[in-house]
Amino acid sequence: MARKVFISFLGSSFYEECRYSLGEFISSKTHFVQQATLEWIKFKEETYPDVAKILVTNGEDGSRKRNWDNDITERLNVRTNQKEPYSGLEKILGELGINASAVDIPDGKNELEIWGIFETVFEQLKKNDELYLDLTHGFRYLPMLLLVMSEFAKKTKQITVVHISYGNHESRNRTTNIAPFVDLLPLQNIQEEKGTRIEKIKQSYIDRINNPNPFITLKILVCGATDRTENDVWNCFKESLKKKFNQDPPKRILDTQFLSYEDVKKSNVIELISSDKYNYIVWGPSAHNIKYKDGNMNMGTFCSENNLKAKVFQEHKKRLGVFYLKTTANQIADDWYKKITNK
């Protein structure tokens, strides 16, 4: 299995506390963009990277002593000229259970030291690694150096760059003290494309800015009898939505209620399909008719006559199997794409 590796430069400045955000994600209040970035990655992927490599400089004014070491307890806030409680990044990431380590790099004052940084970072990578880059504190030429190194590692170690971001602290909202994350991965992809493909990537990036999270209002209920696990059901929908939107959907979009075959018949179908909470309901096995008012009514007729928000998918005879769930997930992904893009 590919190793997930997070790499970030750590500066030596005193960093003011703030939160970072993108789409639905808002980080914890923190001095360090590295903590916020790792929280964002966990929000997207439900787990932290396997290792975090924090690039630090040495000496009295270096970032290891000023911002990394575990024994840091306070620092002088140069803006207020007052000492404040301040923990080093080593302690913070350790408390989060992240496998993090500091990697010493030269200051980069001359060509020899610049090549030393290149080689040191390159040595942190293994074959087939998935690379997560934070460029926030990359000083002057360092972001370019890191991007060039990653291109070299793609060809020599078959790594994949899956995340590049920048925490824009200077553009934070002064009222809420929330700063935006900038997703730079689409710009990286341009290096790999030629001709008309560049236009396609540029348009995709513009679309993501205009609609950064297509799953904000999406809610799906899967309810009924099945011999599959909750994780099996989730994977069916995750794969279809990721393929359609080229983004990982958050797991919160899916609710599941697994029932026995007998309990399906006793469930209050009317209450489920009438809920404003869901955009889609996958239900089954069920009879063609449901009990409604003084008689029975066809499910499709009930949905259309009552102008329901939820679109209902029914399996009439069998349990909810993988083939049916995958087929339905594809239909839902297509339908949701049309709704939010008006295509």
C-alpha cells in the first residue's frame, strides 16, 4: 500500500493564532498552518497521513529551536511585545497522534546549500509514495524547489502528488479570525498537460472556485434489507460520486438504516420518503403499493402527487445487493451533477 507523506517548511517567526478554512472545513484555532492542513487532510480522507516531515533550520534563530521543539512553553509576540503561552509544533502534532518528525535543512544561502535542501527532501520519499505538500512557509525560492523536486520524484520514484496547499494568513477575516486555504493542486496538473487539455484543467479549476464543494447539500438515505456491510454500501456511493465529481465525498452525506426483511414491511415508508432531510432515498425490498390514507397507492404516484423533495429508488423483490446499489449510485451521481450544474 502506498505511503502517505506530508511535507512542510516550518518558519522561525512568531505565528498569530487563527483558524483556516476551505468549503465546509474549519480548523482548530492554532499558531501553525501545519496543524490546520493536517486536520483538513483528515477531514477529506478520514485519516492523517502516515508520516509528516517538517523541514526545519538550526541555530539560535532557526525554526527548530523557535517553533518545533517539545520544550517550548512561551514566545515573545513581536506585535504586542508581550510573552504568550506557546507550544512547539512537535508537542502539538504528538498530542494529535500524528507520526511527525523534524528534518534539518540548510539555510539555502548559496547554490551548494540549495542542492542540499533538494537532496534532503528527496531522500524523505520512497517509491510509490503519495505526497502532500504545504507551501505556506516556503521562503522565496523554496516552493519552486519543492515543486521541481516533486516532478523529479514522479519520474524516478513513481510518487504521486495528491495535495498542494497554501494557508493565506494575511487574507484572514479580521472579525472571525479565519484565514482561507488555497488549493494549488490544479495548477500542478497543468505541468503534465499540453494543448487543449490546459483549457479543460483551467475550466475545472474555475468551476471548483465557483462551486468548491458539490456535496454541501447532498443527503442520501439507504434503508432496507441487505447482506452487505455499511462500509460496502458507502464504497458504492463513494466510488460513483468521486468518479463523477473528481472529488472525494464526505461520509456524512450517507445515512443507512439496515432492517430485517420482515421489518422492512412494518416500517413507516411515508415518514421516510416525506422527509425534507434527504435528496435521495434508496429503499427495498418493497411492495409496489403503499398504504396511504384510506387505501393503497403506487409509490411512484405518491411521490409525484406529493411533490416530494426526495427522489426514491426502489428494489421491489430482492435485498439491496451490490449490483443494485452500484447502479443506483451511478444514477444518483448523474442526477445530482445535472442538478447542481444545470446541465
